[in-house]
Amino acid sequence: MSGHTHSSAEKGLRIAGFRDEQIRRLDVDGSFAIKADDFARQVKIDTDNGLIPAFICATIGTTSSLAIDPVREICEVANKNQIWVHVDAAYAGSAAVCPEFRDLLDGVELVDSYCFNPHKWLLTNFDCDLFYVANKPDLVNALTITPEYLRNKATESGQVFDYSGWQISLGRRFRSLKLWFVIRHYGVEGLRAHIRKHIELAEHFESLVESNSSYEIFQPRVLNLVCFRHKNGNEKTKQILEKINSEGKIFLTHTILDEVYVMRFVPGAIHTEMRHIDAAWAEFVKAAE
Ligand SMILES: Cc1ncc(COP(=O)(O)O)c(C=O)c1O
């Protein structure tokens, strides 16, 4: 993983029994994406030392800046060394419903597992994660335990999937039902329109930032995330964010990228329209005065 991988990956590794000293944080490039050559270098160092690199989590759309790790290049190294590649596309994965953003998933056909969360950006209530695994027995054989009281004909005849063998907990809620309703209600074109609208709103916000002399874009926009800051630096940017959030009209989060305090503007709510973006921007203009 890298320093930009979501903390849930590290938590998962801890649950799986990995210790801190067994986890490597790979170098990132200028866009905060993992450097595939650093991964290759690290794999070589570890294998030369008799260790067995076992797992890498790549991210399509990191939490802080929506950086896209180079999945295809990572897989080239990982597949040669029998390293499980998991891709976390929790947020950005929803954009792949639009053909024009499918490139985001370049290389995903080579990975061992992939997930994204429709509850983040695909109109589905919390919680709902789609998890894909390339070779089902790898997962199911690792997690299936069938005591007598769980035995039943439907599972044993292969008539049903027994999802207790796909996850940590035994039981699970019927989350796919609500996603099914979302898909039926909006249709594929409705889902695409939803994603495209937010990206258009973000493009508009980005152009407003670019045309203003007090603010600057810190990192080129990816999808609907605009990372920007006040030109006077960290303290001023932080003051602005705190002032705006304390007034309660809009709410936004921040991150730190290369020691730079950055505000994150993400239009992603169902009812957000262009007029809301203009109203939000007016708050930034006022706060910078
Ligand atoms: C890339 C990424 N992975 C995982 C998560 C965790 O998602 P959740 O809290 O919905 O499980 C997030 C949340 O922001 C994320 O951005």
C-alpha cells in the first residue's frame, strides 16, 4: 500500500494477522499514485531476504485526492510473484458506469479482487459494497467452515451461494435488494446522468477557482473532486475552511498533500445544482476578503 491507501486496508491486514513491520508503504509519484517501480523494487528486496510478499492493495481514486494507482503495471509485478492484488475503488468505481470513464479501471481484469461502494456515489443508501473476486475458491476455501448445524441441501447441492464463506461475519443483510431497486429506478442512463452531472458541477467550480487571483488548484481535478487552496498558504486556507464550515451553509473537508493543507470540494449530493455551486463559490470569495 502507500501512505494514501485508505486506513481500512491496513485495518484488514491487522485483522488478517499482519504486523506493522510486515507492511510496506510504497513511494508515490507527483499525482500521489503508487510508483510501480518502487513496488517491483520492494518485492525484490523482500524476496531476496527470504520474505514472501503476499498482498498489495492498489487504489483507483484515493481518499485524499482521487489518485489512480497504476493497476496494470502493479499486476505485471504481482502476478509474476503470486501476490494477491486487491483494488479499492470505493469512491471512484461508480464513475465506471459511464463508458467515457471506464479507462479508470485499466488493468482491473488482471486483479484478484476489486470493490467499490455504491453507497458513496451511486445513489444507494449506506451501506453497500460490491466485491468481485476473480477466483472464487481462493476466498471460499479460506473462509468456509461448515459445522453440522449449518449444513443444508441447498448449499450442498450448489443450488445457492452460501455467503458466510465469502466474508468474516456469518450472517448478512440483503443489501443487493436496495441496489437492485436503484438500478431499476434510474436505469443505466439515469446512473450515468447522475455521475456526469456531478463532474460537470466540479468542472464549473474548478473554472471559478482558476479565474480567481486568491485561490489556486493544487492538484488537477479528478472526476468531481477539486483540491484547491488559498495562495497565502496553509494557515490562511485552514482559517477559510474553518470559517466556512462554522457558518454551516456548505460543508467541505480538507487533506494534507505533500505538507500542503488543501480544501476538497466535491459536488456529490443528489439535489446539487449549478446555482448551489455558484452560491458555494460566493462563500469562498467572501471568506478570502
Ligand atoms: C478509497 C476508499 N476506500 C475505502 C473507504 C472506506 O469506505 P467506507 O467507510 O464506506 O467503508 C473510503 C472512504 O472514504 C475510501 O475513500
